[in-house]
Amino acid sequence: MDRTSTERFPVNQDILQLPVKILPQPDETTCGPTCLHAVYRYWGEDEALPGVIQRTGRLEYGGTFAVFLACDALRRGYNATIYTYNLNVFDPTWFLQPGVDIAERLQLQREVKVDYRLQQATTGYLEFLALGGRLRLLDLSRYLIRGILRRRLPIITGLSSTYLYRVAREHGPEDEPDDVRGLPSGHFVIIAGYDRERRKVLVVDPYQQNPYAGTQEYWLSVDRVVNAVLLGIVTHDANLLIIHPRCPPRQEVP
């Protein structure tokens, strides 16, 4: 299942592109498990998409969190690292002070904050930590993204599709575009390549009706993608998720 050999991923110094292939998401709320399925396929698995969707944790009104995807991977024997930028869930000081028990802080926070999505995210993160998942708080930059990709690791990211696509916010049960009543929407895509000269990243998108070039793979400015990730905090996204087979300690993702 280990496909980290550089011989299998020829790249030049300026353009790096991982062979990630994705299926169209079956409905409006299954972008997350569809991305997860694509990463499993990248690592050599051949499970059908419906099985991944059925197994992945869901929110009451559809959709999922990156941490639910990560927990599925951990239960299947993968390693999972989340780079978080969600200050609604995590206090920055938890990562700066040595010896902080983040699970304990999450439990305490859950007792004093009653927001539904925060409660659901907390449940997921407590399981994630118990399963051996790793949390990181590092400045989000093109250097971080490129460094991860150079290790031949695709990046699942939860971000603001409203900002990524530059489309109207959405309103109502059918998510109709509405620039006045609408609210921002979240989405999952995979970052699978980097063009250093043009400062663009390759976005692998499960949403077939995306506004870019009529394809599920397109190159966008790294600045646009970074900002879309950070604005994902509005929908409890704002993260990078790295999933890979277990490997010797010296090869672990930093």
C-alpha cells in the first residue's frame, strides 16, 4: 500500500503533480467522503465510494467535518494529521505551552459552550486524539503546502466554497444562490499539485458543477486557496488533513 517511491511520481523542480483521481460527489453533502475515497485510492485501496460515504460520520443536516474523515482513516490503520486554523474550536495557547492536554481542554470547553456544531466537532476531535491522531497549528503558507506535497502527500482541505468559487452565498434547504439572505458554504477539495513559478496549486474537486473549466481538476492561485481555507472557519472547516499509511518514525509527517 506504500506508494511513496519518487520513481513513481516523476516531478520537475517547478511543477509537482500527484496522480489523484476523484469521482463526482453523489449529492450536495458528500464532498468530504468523496475526497477521502480519492485519497484511499491514491494509496492503493479499491473500496467502492458508497461504503466510504455510509461509514463516515455526518452532521444532522448533512455534510461532515474533516475530523470525521480522519477518524475513519485512523480506524483503518492510517496515520492522520490535521493542521487546524479553527479558533472556534482550538485556543492557540494550547499549542504554544508545553504539556497542555488538548483533550482535557476540549472537554472543559464543551461544558461551557453549547453550540451544536462545536459539540459535534469536539466529539470528533476527542475520538481523533484517542485514536492517535495528530494536531498541528502552523502558519498556513505556500511553503507549508509545497512541503507537504513534496512528500507525495495529497492534502484534503475543508474551506469556504463561497470564496473559492467567488459565487453568491446560499439560502434555504436547496442551497439556492442568494446574495442578500444567503450564508457562506463550506466544501472539501484535495490539493494535489504545486506550480512554483506561477504560484498555483492543483485543486482536485469532487463537485462536477464547479465554475472552473468544466473539469474536476484545475489550477488556482495559491493565495486564493489559502484564503479560502482560512475563511473556512465560518463553517467550522479551516483545516488541512493529511492521511498516509503508517511508516517508520523518521518518515512521519512533521
